[in-house]
Amino acid sequence: MRAQFLRLADHLRESYWFVPTLMAFAAILLAGGMIALDSYEGAGWMDRFAWLQASRPDGARQVLSSIGGSMITVAGTVFSVTIAAVVYASGQYGPRLLSNFMSDRGNQVTLGTFIATFLYCLLVLRTIRSPEESDAASFVPNMALLVGVLLALCSLAVLIFFIHHVPSKLHINNVIEEVGGRLLHEIERRFPSFIGDGAGADDPDAETDVPIAFRANATVEEAADRAQVSAPKTGYIQMIDNNTLMELARKHELVLRLQYQPGDFVHAGRTLVEAWPPARCGEDLSKAVQDLFGIGAKRSALQDLRFLFDELVEIAARAMSPGVNDPFTAVTCLDWLGAALSELSRRELPSHLRVDEERRLRVIAHPETFDRFLGQSLGSLMQYCARDVTTALRFIHVLAQICIDCSDPGRIAALGASAAKLEALSRQALGGSNFEPIAQRCGEFRRILAEPDYKRRLRDQSAWLGGAA
């Protein structure tokens, strides 16, 4: 159930209607409260101020009608501008970035402000009475009218903000910064562990705790000794309720192996989770496990770190396409990808074997490795960067910066191998003088990595390795 609530919260965050709806309800409450206050207190005190005299029915109607009519007109304009911006962003940066613009609080609050002001004026307007219209005395909610004028002034300020906010939001560097900043935040939040504690290198018995049914060398009979929990619907796995999953496994003395991870596509009826021993995984428990998976129509960054990498890769790949040919946008994406990989290079990624507080194996998840994230990000852009001197040289610079923050020999070797692959691809795509600076820097980079004090050497050579083409 918690997974469904988190999915709903993420959906509301990305919706364009939720915040304006809340602001509209707030306007209704404010209008009712101000009308009640006017009915109780009256507005005689306002006549003591020359600049704040109480209005008459006809004047109050004209003021509120003008404010309300202009607000609904501007609200339509704001909506049109937002849709145009969304269409531009979808075509220029990629459709997966639509949720970033739809979830922007600035656009939501702007639309909500104009709608709320219009609704407030409409509700207050209907309460104005003149002596000719009824047998009772006239009624003009002057304090409510004053609040309406203040709301109009606030709406004008919001309109000025919106005019600045839309082009600023569409600036490519700001788009990349938003995605890259969230990527760095998610790395900080998720690692070093999730779904229980990783077995780690200090637990040599963790691998032997894996049930024989889940091992690669299991016989046909042994491999059949497992229960299968099928996916309830078709779509992308957006999130998994990690804590409850671990608690279920601990409570029922089970070992659960996840067949998918957030971001993967699953079809209804496919095996979602395998459980051992199968006798303890009944129908009720299978339904409880299914409820821990949030499945939707699209990928989400809620738990899918790869999705944020893919967004930066998509922006860079589109920038490097022949129709756009914008290498400097790709350079910006490379810088943010390098920052994210530098953060990962300093962290110990958790084991795919997750244990409970008693150090007993409970969940077998998909392994998260540095090589995998490297291939998902820089590896996906290598073929594009190899065809352009500017981005190829920046690619080497980013690899060097990651190595400065990394101390793991295996990860250093993977970064060196990426430079070698880039050099090989550039040799095929480029020729002659265009390839020479790439070959020179790749060779220098690999030679430095072979030195014991490679970090100092890379810092000393950073100006040369990172120079522009």
C-alpha cells in the first residue's frame, strides 16, 4: 500500500492541475471568510481614511468584474504559453523531460494564482446588493473588495515572474542542471545501501547462504523448488517498497529474489519475485508482495537512478545529431555525468545480497556496479563523442576527473578501457589531423594511469588534459 501512496504522491507532483486546484479551494475559503467578516464588522472604519473610502455597489461591481475578467484571460494565456513551452521542450530535449516541465512549481503556482483570483472575485461579486435590488439594505463587502485588489496586485507580480521564468526554465543549461542536480541528490540519498544492508566483503558466508534453488549450478529438481509471484499488470516498475519487502521476508523466514528492478518493463503474468522455501509463500503473501511494486505507464526517477542518467544521455545524443550539431550542449552533459560518476566512484556500492539485522540473507536484488553506471552514461555517448573533436577531448577530461576521485583499481581499469575504446572509435570515424589530438591525449591519459601517483599526475596535467579543442 505504501508503494501506491508514493506513486500517487509522485503523480500529483508531476500533475499540472493539483496545485491550481488547491489554490482554487483556498480562494473559496478566503472569499467565504472575508464575506463573513464584512457581515460581522462592516466597513465604516474605512471612511476615516481618505485613500481607503468604502465603495458603493456599482463601483465595487466594476472593480471586481474588471479583475475577474482580466484574470481568466491571463490564465488562458499562461496555459497556452506553458503548452507551447512543453511542446518545444519535447521536440528539442526529448519527451522524457516533459515531466520536469509539468512538475515545475513556478508554472503551477502561476496558473493557480490567476484561477484563484478569478474565482475569489466571482464569489465576492455575487454578494454585492444595492437598495434597488432587494428590500433589505445594500451590502458591499469592502474588506473583501480590498483583498481582491491585493490579489490583483499579487497576480501582476506573478505575471512578471512568469515572463522571466519560462525562458529561464527552457535554457538548456538550466535544464541540464536540474537533471544533474537531482541525479547527484539521488546518489547521495540512495548509497551506500538500500533494501536492507548489503552483505559486503566482510561477510564471506553471504554467497553460501544463497539457497541452492537460486544458484546457477542447481539441478532441474533443485531449481524447481521455488515459488513464483507473478506481475499483476503490464508497465514499468516505478518503485519498490523496500522496507516492507525486507520485513515480509524476515517475518515469514523467506529468501526473495527480485527478477526486475525500478525502470524495468514487466508484462502481466511474468515472474516478478521468486521465493524460497515455496511452502511459506501462499496466495495471501503473494498478493502482499505484488502490492509492494508500483507499476505505471512510464519510467520515473522515484527510484530509477538509470532514468536520470538516460535523460542526460538523451539530451547529449540529440545535441550531437547531424540535424542539431551542438557539441557544447553535449559537453555540459558530459560534465554533469562526470560529476555523478565521481560521486559513485567514491562510494561502496551495496551487494546484491541483502541481509536483515541478524545478518541473515533475505533479498537477492540486481547488482549495482560502477561499470554498469559507466556504460549506461559515458559508454552510451562514446559513439557520438568519437565523431567530434571537441566532445572527444572533453570525454577524456571527464575520465581524468573521475580518476582523481577514484581509488579502486578495478574502476580505474574500467575508466582506462573507456579511453581506449574512444580512441579506437575515433580512429575509425576521424582521420589525419583531426584524430591526432585525441590519440595524443588518450595515450597520455593511459600512461598516467599506469603511474603509482596517478592522482597527482592527473592534477598536474589537468589543464592540458582538459583543454578545449
